[in-house]
Amino acid sequence: MKKKVMQHVIQISGIGGPLTEYNRLINSKLSEKYQFVPLEQTFTPKYLGFNLLIDLYKKIKREKPDILHIRGLQSEGFFSVLAGKMAGCKNIIVCVHGFYFDSLEISRIKRYLFRKIIEPITLRLADSVYCVCEYAVKRDIIQNNTKNLFGFIHNAAPDFSKLDKIKIGSDFRRSLNIKQNDIIITTIGRISKDKGFDVLIEVVKRFEHEDKIKFLIVGDGPYLNQTKLALSSEVDKGKVIFTGKLTNVASALFGSDIFAFPTLHENLSIALLEACAASLPSVVTNVGGNHEIIIDGETGFLVEPNNPEEFTDKLKLLIDSKSKRIELGNNSCTRVAAFFSEELNFSQIDNIYNSLLN
């Protein structure tokens, strides 16, 4: 009989890194070995979060999973771990995708509560913890609050090798009325200050008079309206295109020339992994686990955060040299295929499951 693994997920119909990893896992070969069921969270906690705690508890109690796999910390991870303990689940795994207290958009009180109380308690209550990058493993909050630290399991990069990248990319450009010889610089992700959109705004304006350079901004978020307002002139001129959320980001990546990622803090970005898998050269900030994906000068360029001048200079190096774009893009695709494959990711997760069950 298959062992039952219940995975916490926020709105199965939504988007985001943890949801992407969840979907990949339940559709993997591990589904032949384990019975995957969702612990779907359909609403955010209110007040003290008792409503969410009880809802999660009832779902876990009904399924009686052999393993409860929780993706993420924040308040959702906290209530999921508590609900699991209340329901008598003996094998609770927490995967750390990030830390809420890193956010630049929360109050000092919230930052203190999550850094000192909520996220440490979540980690201490878990039976096993792993992070999505080596950078996170080394942080004090992980080292000081985990009793069974598995280490890190990198997020997986998709395999685009069987897709016709050229045709899909050309069709995407035509859908946006972008010429085939224009250079598209793309950013994909949550539109927020944390992701460096103030930097991106300034970078875009430095290419104001270069007509063949287009910027594609894919995603949604709390800083979307401010970003649109700041770049309203560039939007009117067709220099900047906001697509909103895309169900298939691969088409946007295949139609692009360069991936830009000016984030101010990060763990391990799935959007960056997807860009590398699409053979795009990248310019990214040297924060968090970005350097675990990007080797400076070989698969892309690493720049210091909050530095629009350096970011612009690296973009220009790639804009001015098609051969460099191709070289770094091919190198990035080769690297993620070797070190960030789905097969490796699934194998390591299987090891954690086995270690707990045995």
C-alpha cells in the first residue's frame, strides 16, 4: 500500500514557486510510490488565525497522512505545523522557500514577531527541515532552530528540450507585435519592491533612446500600479509591455533575449531557473542563492543589489554581443540540466520521505 503524503498548498489554482514545485512532484514518478493528497489552504488567516488552524486540522485529521509536507514558513507554515501536531501527524517536513522577516514591505513589529517567534517555532516543531538553497541552510535561524536538518534540495528547473523554442518564441513576439530583430529583456515574478522594481525602473529609463530594446514585465503584485505609473511614458511608446500573469511563461522566455532579475533578497528563484532552462543569459543581483545558479561571466552576470549603473552596464554587454548571449545562454541551460534537474530533486525528496518512514 502506498504511503500517503499530504502537501500543503495555497490555492491549487494559483501561482508561485511552492505551487510549481508541488505540481511537479505530484506529477512525477514518485506518484507511483506515494499517494499524494493536497492540504489546500483556500483563505488567509484572520485575527489570531484560529479559523485557519481548525480548517487545516480537520483536513489533516480526515486524511491521516503518513507524512505532512509543508512548503514555506510565514503564518501559513506556522498554522500548518500546529494543525499537524494537533492531528497527531508524526512525520512533518518543512521546506523553507524563504523567510517572511526578509520582506521590505512589513512593519518592524511583524518583522520582529516572525524573526524571533513565529518562524523559529515552526522550525522547532517540524520533524525534518530542508531548504531550497545552501545559502538558507547557513542562516542562523536555521542552524539554531532545527532538530533534524536535512540540508538543501534545490528547486528543480523544467526540461524544455523537447519544445520548439524558436517557433514558440517567434509566435509570442508576433502576438505582441514585436519585431524579430528587437532585443527583449524580460523580468518574471512578483512585482514588489523586494524584487528590485525600483532598480528596474531606473534601468529601463537608461535605454530611453534605444528603440530596438524592449522590456517585458510578466507578473502581478503589490507594486504593479506604481511601476506602471513610473513607466507610463515607456508603455505609451511601446518600449515596456506589461503582460500580467501568464499561465505559460515558457513562451515569453523563448521569445526573449535576456533575463533581468534585480531582486534585493532571494532564496532560489524558480523564474531564474526557468530562464536558464530556456537558454537565456541573465543579469541578476548577487543575493541569496542566485550565485548557486549563475556563475558570473559563464552563465550570466552577477551584480550588486541596488546598483542600476552596474546592472545597465552588464545588460549592454549582452545587448552588444549576440555571440555572448548565445554562449552564456547555452551554458546556463547546460548547468541547470546537470545540477537542478527534476530527477535529482525528486530523488532527494524521496530520501527524506524514506528517512522519516524508516
